[in-house]
Amino acid sequence: GAVVSQHPSRVICKSGTSVKIECRSLDFQATTMFWYRQFPKKSLMLMATSNEGSKATYEQGVEKDKFLINHASLTLSTLTVTSAHPEDSSFYICSARIPGSGGKNIQYFGAGTRLSVL
Amino acid sequence: ELKVEQNPLFLSMQEGKNYTIYCNYSTTSDRLYWYRQDPGKSLESLFVLLSNGAVKQEGRLMASLDTKARLSTLHITAAVHDLSATYFCAVDSLWGNEKLTFGTGTRLTIIP
């Protein structure tokens, strides 16, 4: 099946630094990728939709300048958490939509990145 | 705003028993997805339900969709310990922008 690689799996950083998370589709081209955030024991909250070659679409309440998304190629989307603070600590998950799936919104998920900001 | 609720939030059951997880959603949709998440891991796709009356089965899990009632169920038959995980349903938005709205999740613990 389709594979989505997310890196790093875990990152610990100091407050005020920036962290970049990569999401790659390994065996298919993904024009659309999604970034989610998950708090402990909670559900997934969509942060933004990443579109190849265009600006990301952010959900209401998500700071665009805080969470920078770049989708420069058909196989790579990146999420940069700028000037991270302890409240940004969370589990971040990306997904990629399978192209040509028609009415089926088939998404494959990365392994997730656990961010801890000290 | 599309809302997706699951019931129960927590479920502890003995091996060998049967149980059902319910997923209710607030607006019309005919595309519903079930996922499994193990602790500290990402999501694994279980079922894709695309029409009213759709029923899919894999092993001890069976999922169904009633779009008129805006309800999906995930039925567990003769539970085994390996099924312990958190299960999420997710519903597609209606506006063609491919957004998934996830349910609250059901944490299932199977007791030997």
C-alpha cells in the first residue's frame, strides 16, 4: 500500500527555536497533504490543507505565521513550527490523499512527530 | 459546522465478548472512514464506507453506515486482546475540499 514517511518521529527543543517536520509520499504523488495536531488522549484536529504549488489553507484559529507550511513538490510537504513555546508541544500527524481516488477521500497517514518544547 | 461524536468514549470489555461503537455526525454525508490508533502511533485505515447501507467486515470487526440516521457502527465480535486501541471515525465534508472531521475517539481495552 501507499506509504507516507514523516520525519522526525520525535523532537525536543528549547523555547524560541523553530522546528521543521517533513512529510513525504514515497510511492505516489500527492497534490494534497494535510497536517493534524493531536493532544494527549484527544482526537485529531485539522490544522491546514497543503496544496502543491500554492498556499496552504489554514483552519480557523490556526496561526499562519506560527505554523508555516510549504508544499514545494508533489512528494514533500513541510510544517515549520516557528518560535516554538511549551504550548506548542503536541503530536503532529500528516496525511496524503491518494490521487485519482475519485469520491473516496483515501488518506494515508505518517507515523507522527511528537514535539516537546522545553 | 460538521460535528462527529462517538459513543462510548471509553470501553473496557472482556475477551470473547461482543460490543458496538457508535459514530454520529451532524450533517449530511455519505462518506465515512474508520481508523485505528495504537498508543504513541499514527492512524491505520480500517474501513471506507461510501454509501447508505454499506457494510464491510475484516476479521472480528464489521462497520456499517446509515446515512439517513447519520450513524455508523463498528461492531466487535468475540474480542481479543490485540484489538485494544483507540478507534476513530471520520466524516468527509460536503464541500469538495477533502477535509476529514474526526470523531472524539473510543478507547477500547480488552481484558483477558
